[in-house]
Amino acid sequence: MKRRKRVGGQKGQGQSALGAWAGLDDPRPVLVVGDLIYDHYVWGDVDRISPEAPVQVLRWHHEAEAMGGAANVAHNLASLGCPVRLIGVVGADVEGRHLRRLMETQGIDTEGVLSLPDRPTVRKMRVIAQNQHVLRIDREDLKPLEGSYERQLCSALKRLSRRARGIICSDYAKGVLTDRVLEETFSAAARAACPVLVDPKDVHFSRYRGADFITPNEEEVIRATARSRTQDKGALASRVRGLLRTTGAKAFLVTRGGQGMTLYGRSGGATHLPPAQTHEVYDVTGAGDTVAAIFGLAAFGGAPLAQAARLANVAAGLVVATVGTKAVGLSGLARALDSGLSHSAQKVLPLVALRERLDRARSDGQTVVFTNGCFDLLHTGHLYLLQRARALGHLLVVGLNDDASVRRLKGPGRPILPLQQRVELVAALRFVDYVVVFRERTPSRLIRALRPHVLVKGGDYEPYEVVGKGIVEAYGGRVEIIPLLPGFSTTGLMASLRNRGS
């Protein structure tokens, strides 16, 4: 197996964060098993219609080849410097030889890849003009593997999984991930005490029972739950909860196209991530492979699942910005993390955008919690309040008084910290999902617009004193009072600082 060179030199913040989240120093390989696809691209320009028939004429410019399917998952891992072993099949044909060469050039261990004389390499030929897909031609044999071929794959799984840090199953429904191969995958993972991620295609998710993590897209979830009594897309959360029970998985990361992705945990919580890219989407080809690779790598490394999902979201944003199958490199992903290292910037939203985001969350069955305050000189009492508030639902929104309203409430000399610093501090807290600024003396207008399920205030208020109580209770919400942590307040902290200075 060819070893990829480690990236040397000074690490930026993004590269350091990536290494910490993804466990890039772990020498154990990730094992990828699934359908290998040879992607062939024909590029050209279209500027006329054929005189022979009403079809476009493509003026050829160049051709390119790439790894698709499970090979693209492996490519993404190898591009980050992760050792990779691959299990799958190719044909004993020209495309199979080209695909092997591409994989080995990237340092992917292909010991577990079989060359079959009676089965063609799966090939997808895409014709592209002016960065638009004009035509796709698929050549494939979809019959499930059986007999000696299936036995050889199972034998490779037993052998190659022994030192794996994790296993990724990339299912494109091309016949490799048979019931027997999946069963052997889950058995091998149990023996090696390593987690398994499945990127699914089959509508029968019961086949994936034994996986720790599953990364479907939204349409795959809907197809898999087509017999559910609830047929509308707004029931995504309940559909996923059913699939979590069916599979026994720890988490589902559901990719949702232009809406980003949502992480669902076994406990019933959900974390929504808006699309990471701020530029135009050119091509979603291979984005699911990237999500499976990056989320799996980070989760296998022990990263918090929400952090693993955010990392995969950033990587997917890079992939869809270019045409064609493409792996995310270490330097590109590190730069993206450097440019938007803090997820907190995505948490600070204007009222209109936040209202739309919360409407989607509610349609997914998520509980919205709201609290507000000045949060001047953030201290332990604030952290206690916000942590307890977040535990009451799936999303915590914090309304923050702007500087002028703080002065009206607290008097001259306040706030101690200007608005931007207060926003950054609150948004950086992992248990805060969104921050919105308001200018008014009270958050009544904000509460009417956001319609939270739960309105939270600290224990220095009686329920009848809470601004917005009548508003939330009128539509069925509730007010929660969280006891204050004794001995912690901004006023007390300021008095203590003055006494020390005197």
C-alpha cells in the first residue's frame, strides 16, 4: 500500500481543528466496502442544433476520469491523509484497470478489490457543456453478487477489518452489499470493536441494523418510510425516529439539498445545519460520498457528533461548488475552516431569516426555547441558565439587547462589553443555537415573531412578571423559571472588581 505524505509545515487553526476532530494522527485505517464506480466525463461546448435531427451538437473539448461510489468515499479519506482499505469489485476490463490505477495513485489499499471476468465495471459517462449536465450513460450489472465472489468479499472483510478504526458501507444498489456481505460487515465490526457507518440506498433499512451511523438524503428517508401513515415531508423527524428504532443506530445525518442537513440522535434531539456554501451550487455529484467520509472519519475519531456533522457540512459545501466528482483535500478543508472556523457566525441571524429557520425546525418536530438578556460580562450564572434552558428543547434562541437598550435598562456606563463582543461570546457557546439582536426595551415583538414553545427566565422573576408570558401561553407555549446560581450576578461581579481596585 502506498502511503500518502503527511502535510507538513505550520498548521493553521483550521488544520489543527480538523486534526483534533477527525483523529488524523490515528495510524489505523478506515475500511470502505461497497459499489465501486468509474466516472467518465466528456466536456465540450454546445452552440448549435444538428441539421440531421433536433438534437444538440457537442463540440468535444476534453475528457476526464474519476473515482465514484465507494471509491470516491475512499478518495475523500485518502485526500485527508487517512489510511484507507477498500473492498469491492471491478470488471476485468479497461475501465476496471483505469479505476484501480486511480485508486492506487491516491495511496488506497486495493487488496480487497476483486476483478471479475464475467461482470463489467460500473461506469457512468457524463456529457457536460457549459458546466451543465447534458446526458448521462450508465453501464452496469445490477445482479447481487453470489457464490464464490460473495464468499471472497466476506473473507476479505474478516481479514481487513481486524485493525480498522471504523467501517464505511457505501451502498449504490449495484449488487456488492448483499445481505450476507452486510451481515459479515456488522459481525466483523463487532469483533474488532469498531463503529460502522452506512450510506444507504435500499428502501428496507432493516438491512442496516447493526450500523452505528446512517447518512441518507431526505428522499431516501421518505422512500424508506413510504408506508408510514404520515406522508407529508413535514414529518421528517418522526420518519427518522422510526428508522432509528428499526436500525438501532446511534444517529442519522440526513442531507437535505438546499436546506442543508439535520443530525438526529437516538435520544430524540436534532441539530440542523444550514448549507455551508455561500456560492452557487454547480453540481451535487459525489456530495453524499464526501459527507459519509468526513462524518464517518470524525465520528470514528471520537468527535462530538454535532461537530462531525458541521465538518461534513463544510466539506459538502466545497464539493458542490465544482462540476464533477471531486474529493476534498486537507488544505482546502482547512482553509474553509479557517475562513469560517467558528460556527458561531452562522448562529447570528436577522429576525426574518431566523423566523424561517425556526418554522422549518417546528415542522420537523423540534422544540424551540427562547430566553433573552443583556449578557454583559458573561459569567458562570449565565452559563448555568443557558445550559438549563437548552435542556428544555432541541434549539435554544437567545435574544440579546443592543447597546442602547442596555443603557436604558442598566443606566450609563453599561454595557461593559459592546454588542459585537457580547454576540460573539454568546454565539460561541455550544448549547446556544441562534442569537438575534433586538433594540426594544422588551423582547415582546421578538417573541411574537419567533413563537417559541418555551420561554425561559431566571429565578429573579416571578412567572407573572415575565415579559411575553401571555403571548406564548395564548398559542399553547409555556414559561419556565430557572433558579439562579447563588453568588453569581453581573452587578455583584462589578462590585467585587471595584472593591479589589480600591
